[in-house]
Amino acid sequence: MFDQLSLNILDIGMNSLAAGATVVRITVIEDALHDQLLIRIRDNGRGMDEATLRNVLAKNASTKASRKKPIGLGLALLRQTSEMCDGAFHVQSVPGKGTGVTASMRLSHVDRPPLGDLNATVFALSAANLDADIQLHYRSGDQEFSFSSQEGKHDEPRRTQETQGKSATAGHPA
């Protein structure tokens, strides 16, 4: 088990990117009123068929061909944490369409790991693939925060020293 839930999110997000996802949506909702924490990670990667999903959830399989030993524990550990903390766990995956993981748990459960550093998790995922859109939606009570790594990226051309230099000297004779 990871000591912080953000590390579970990072592990699943990295698997999403490895599966060719161009969009990874992470939703975290802390609901103190209903004593529930909800974590949802959805991607548009290659997805898994039922047999592969069963193997991955069995705590001893990995879809990573480069591994010498199958050690894919990410989903299995999040499922274990969810169930241990009076919650539920669900994975839905469609080959060619992507995967969605939903984990819930009792917010006040004594064994629930802390959420951890979501900022570092989102930063690491964004840095791992600059072209993928890593999205975070976080809500706690009446406070909400949303982030997209692609927001504003394509709205205006980037200004580099070279383009700044050209525009500065364009109106001045040499």
C-alpha cells in the first residue's frame, strides 16, 4: 500500500500515459458532510479487455512488457485501500476507448492514508508527457479547483527571445 493516495493517482496516471492516453482526468472530492473521499481517474488510452483487467486486479500482473517480473500492483493496492476504509472500487475499461478507475472510502477512517501532494502528482504527470492534457478537478466542501495542463497552451504563440528581438528591431533602421 502507498503511504499517500496521491502516489496511487500518480501510478495510475503514469500507466494511462504508457497506454497512449492523450487526456488523463483526475477528480478528487472530499465530502465531510457525507464522510466520503472519492477519487476518479479516467483516460482515453488503449484500454484493456476483460481478461487483462482481471489479471491486473489480481495483484500479480502487469501490462508493461518491459518488466522482467509482473508487479502491477497499482490498481490492486488502491482497491485494497478502498475496501479496507469502508469504500468501494470500480474499474471500467474498453479496448481502444480508455479506462476509468473510481475509488471511494470513508474520509474519517482511521486507516485511510492522507491524500498527499496532488500538486507534485499533477506536475509529474504533466512533465512526463508535455502533449497530454492532464486535468485535475478537486472539490472540498464549497471550495473547488480545476486545472488543465493544456489550458492556454495553444491560445497565442509563444514569445521567444528570437521573436522578441525581431519585433523590437523591425521598426528601427540598422
